[in-house]
Amino acid sequence: MKKGFSLSRENAMINFTMKYCETGEQLLDSYGFDRVITSYIKKIKKNDNTIYRHLIDCSKMEDENELKEYLKDIFKLLLVFEVEEIIRLNEKYKSIFTNKELLIEFIEGAYSFWRKIERYAIIQNNRVGKGIQNVSFIEANNNFTKLVLDTYRRIEETVNGYKHRVYRQIPAGANAGIIVNNIKWNTPDEYEFLSKVPFIEEVILQPPFITYPKKNKRTGTFTETYSNPLEYIRINEDHWFCYPAKVGELLAYVYFHRDFMSLGLTLCNLFELAKEEEYTNKKPDIIYVFGAKDGHEEMRTAFYNDKDNDIMIGFANYHEDIDYFGYMKKMILTLHNVRMIENEYLPIHGAMVRITLKSGKVINVVIVGDSGAGKSESLEAFRSLSEEYVKEMSIVFDDMGVLKLEGKGNIIGYGTETGAFVRLDDLDIGYAYKEIDRSIFMNPDKVNARVIIPISTYHEITCGRLVDYIFYANNYEEGEEIEFFDNVDKAIQVFKEGARIAKGTTTETGLVTSYFANPFGPIQRQEQTDILIDRYFKAFYKKGIKVGQIRTLLGISGKEKEGPKAAARKLFDLIKD
């Protein structure tokens, strides 16, 4: 990013490396302030509201640019002088102060307009501009927040003629910040156009981090293509970032356009950010390009197995409909799962928890289910009951994992994510807000509101845990909370059918089915997965692993909270002896 500031799709990028303001006057003189105040003037002009007409009448300026400069001059004077002194200096400013209430409304409106923009600060390690030097990023971001607040308050208090009596220390600077660097990696010729995109080294969030993607549901599955979707893609590297993610044992380079910055940065709460030494001069297992313009008006998502370079490729074109975190997360996991299937491992769409009871007994439980089946909610139920039964509980995975058949017929579970992407509606009231200092909220005021919360460590999800129980999450019928299958054929039938009542997490409705409850890899590799399911389920029974279904009742109206808790209690009763 060469500019000191950019504003696009309600996203503001503030490049601290190129320009860092340390005084209120520098802030008001900055290109960033110019862009913001211009955008706000255009907004109120479009509405032709009372404030805009007042400004025009007072300034005698119909031209937007002239009005902007007039207001900037007033704001700079208000930082230094009192209102009476400004009028004495120049009579042309007298009229603007005849109705202080409307001027205050403009100041408040512009400030609110700024705060509703998603704001991201950037430092580039390998460049030296007229920006920040020798100051820590956290300190720089805190100072910038203070500068914005102090400037706003000084201007407003001078107009009012008195100081505020209540001060709210809100995050008025950047919502989040990143440190980026240009890293060399072993780039095949086909992907040379990505070689200059900066890699994210560090992420700083200013909680609560709340974003408002344009969409709140995902639709369909990802289609495999047999020609490389990146073949004719070209990008402006100044508008792109790369998040190097550790997805289980795989290394993924996730490239995203700056207009989808909130989705790209949200990855930090879900996937471990790789260290510089883990990706410098390294070829990744996965490349995902999210938000590239390809000349198509319709939304397009696809993946491709680049066998020549041994890289799984994902692509989502620039379209408003991809502005939902599910398209970011699930494509990455699809690419991971296809690679696991090819390595003869079994991807699991579900959750796995390691439970240490107060008696000292340790069990590892896997719950399989598609979106809305109740896997995450069951883990939350385990957590809520933990004081009564549990000494310690750790999450191996909470959405996608993989089972490996290892020596002596042992089935070992591994995770892919260090965080969880959970529906707010299905958590205990208040739980997400207890974690507000770590959480990222998406569309909290809408149906299918989501929260992304760190829940585990990279060590915990990758160290490997022996499987003791594996359940299918049945959210659609009442009955015994836990039922075990006597034979392998019945178990395979239920798990493969993948039945559930859709919970509004996708565009599906009613009672639906999905192959092996996993449309992210197995459905695209069904023939190979059939062989793996048969092999692994026979291994479950041979090894004495308990296989059954757990009735979460999550799809039954009125049972959404108590269903998972009742199932959790039943499981604890079974395993505590």
C-alpha cells in the first residue's frame, strides 16, 4: 500500500509508515481527514438536510470542495482560539456560529460517520516514509486513538464554550492494525503475480471488534474445476494482503482484497498466524485468492488441484455475495480436506473435545454434524456443566478436524482451527460477552449473527488425541439423548446420510441431508471418501471405540438450549464411572 490513506467500501486503510499524525493540525491537514470530511459532506448533501443548508447559507459556498476547505479552516482555528477570538480575526466566520447547535450536529455527525467506517492501521516493515519510526505499533495505535479523541473534543468543547462532564474512551482510532512485510517465497511461475503482495506478520485488534459483512449466510458447495482459476487473474498488489495461516498441519497463503479486510483479519481468531520463518522461501500447501476481479458479474467460487506444483488452489471472485466469513473459512477447509482425503485421512465436520473428569479419567469425544447440527453447542453445554463434572476440558477441533489411522489400529484426532465460528443465538445468554475482550462479532443485530472466539492452542489441535467416542449430532428428533449403534453398517448409514434440520446458517431450510455431514471435501471426493469411511468405521469397532448418535434437539423449536445440555449430562453420566 503506497498511499498514506485509502477509503473504499466503508473501509479505511491508514498507512502509518507513509504518514503518521502527531498533532491535531497535522490530522486536519491530512489526506485521510480530507477524504472522510468530503465523503460526509456528499452524504448530507444527498439528503439535503437542515445542517447542509445551514452550512451553505453561512459559508455562501455551493461548491463541495470550497465548503470542505472552509470547514477545515474553522476546525483548525478552533484548536487554537476561542469562538470570540475567531470572529474577531475574520468576520466571515461569524455566521457559522450563529447556530452553534447545528454546527455541533455537523461535528457529531462527521465523528459518527468516521466511527462507523471500519478502520485499519498498517505498518510496512520494509519501507521508510514520512511516517512512524522507532515507536511500537501498539503505542502508535493508542496515541492515534487519543489524537482523534482529543481533536474531536477540543473542537466541540470550544464551540460549546464548556468542557464535557462525561468522557467515553471509545476506540476512535483504528479498529485493528497489521504489520506487513514483503516476503520471498518459492513462487511457481503461474503465481508470480502474487509475489509482491505483502504478508501479515502481526495483528492487533481493538476490542470489541464488530464488523458488518454484507451477507450473513453461505449458499451451496464449492465446485472443483479442472483448469486453474488463477490462470488469467491479475491484481494490483497495493490493494492486497496475504494472511499466512497454519491450517492443521498445512500451510495456507490466503490472499484477500482490501475491500474484504474484515474477513481477512478475522482469520486471526480462527487460524494460527504462521511465523516468518515458517513461510519465508516456502511453497504453501494451499493458495486461496479471495476477491479478485475476473470479468464475471455473477459470484464465482471454485477450487483446483494443481498437481504439477502440489498446491491446492481456491478462488472467489470480487462480488458482494462473497462478503460473508463462511466463504473465507469454508473454502480453506475444503482445500485442506481434499488434501487429507488424498493422503487417505478422514476429514470430520464436527467437534472433538478432551475431557478430564474430577476422578482423573480422560476421554476424547468426537461429534459429527453439518452446520447447525449442534456440535459447537454441545461443546458449549460441556463447558457450562464443567464445574459439576469436569476437572479440565480442552478443544481439539470445533468445526473441522481429521482422523488418522495410525500404528496398532489407533484412531487419532487432529484439529485445523484454534478458534470457533459460532452462532450467537445458540450460545448461553451473555457467554460471548464474557469473552468480549477476545471476540470478533459479525452482524450481531441480524439473524445468524456470529462470534469468532479463540478456543484452543495450536499445540492442542495438532498434538493428536486418541478417539474414545464418536457420535452423530442428531438435531431433528426426540428420544434417548445418547444411542449406540450395535453394528457398523447402521452406523455408516446414519453418518453418511448426514440428516439435520437446517438452522439458517445456510440458505437450506427444513430437514435436509448432506453426504457424511460434510460438503467441504468429502462430497467432492465421494468415491474416495466411501472407501475411507468403510475402513475407518470398521477400525472403530475393532478398536472398541463407542459409535452412536447424540440427540442435541437443536433443530426443534424450544429445545435449542436445553437439548444440548441434556445430552451433555447424559454423556457425563455414561463416562463418569
